[in-house]
Amino acid sequence: MGANPYAAAFTVGMGVVKAKQEGAIGKYNQRNAERNAAVAEQEAIQIGKQTEFDIAMFDKQFRQTVGSAQVAVAKSGAVAGSGTAARIAESNALEAQLEKNVMNYNGKIAASRKREEAQFSRISGQMARQQARLAQISTISNTGTSLLKMGSPKTKTPYQTSTTVGPGGKLVGGV
């Protein structure tokens, strides 16, 4: 007895629809990952700009502090640029440079993390697309197998067995 042509057409149609949907889902997931990557890269750029701004604001505040300290030294009658005043100024300048270096380092680390996040997002998108392709191949393969089974006589094929568990837990039957 042959296969029902309506059942075969339905199986093929549904297989095609499912394969197309799997492809569309894979493309959507990849586009979404690409958008996430673009956002992460923009955030990395913003982190760099924010770091530059923070360092500029720190410099501005530091110059104001240095100016206030110089005025205080002048009011006290001490000679600016010598003795304790010079050591304090040098110490403050070293601390300021250290603080700017830390801000710059932290900004670079944060931006690097965002770029890494962007790269990981792109890789995830490529993996999602590949998984969708594998699902499409599986769907097409399963559809083909279903069609072959529809057209085959109702006899056992080499991969169909009638093995069962018999008394004492032993396998009974075979291929």
C-alpha cells in the first residue's frame, strides 16, 4: 500500500514552514546580538569620554586647591617654593598624578570590558545563527525520513527492533 499523497504533501509543507521559521529565528537572534554589540561598543566609547571629562574636572579642582594653598602660604608669610611649602606642593602634585593615572586605568579597564562584551555578543549571535541552521538541517532530514517511512511497506527496517525485556531482566527478540 502506498503513501497517502495528502499526508506526504502536508508533511513536506510543514517541514518547509518549520525550516523557514527556524531560519528566521536564527537571523533575528543574530541581529539582536549585533545590536547588543553595537550598544556595548558605544558604551565603551562613552566610558572613554567620561574618563577624559572626569580627569579634566579633577585637574580643574586640583588647580583651585593649589591656588588656595599658595594664597594661604603667602598670607602666612612663608616663602613660596621653599621648605615645607615646596614639599607639600610636590606631594600634592604626585598625589594628583597618581589619582589621574588610577582614573585613566579604571576607564580603560571598563571600556575594555565593554568591547569584550560586544565581541562576546557577536559570537553569541553567530552561534545562534549556526544553531538555527542545524535545526533547519534536522527538520529537513526528519521530514525526509518521514516521507521515506510513509512510502515503505509495513515491514521492519534494520533500525526498527522488537527487542523487549523478558523474565529475569533479559532481552528477548531482536532485529
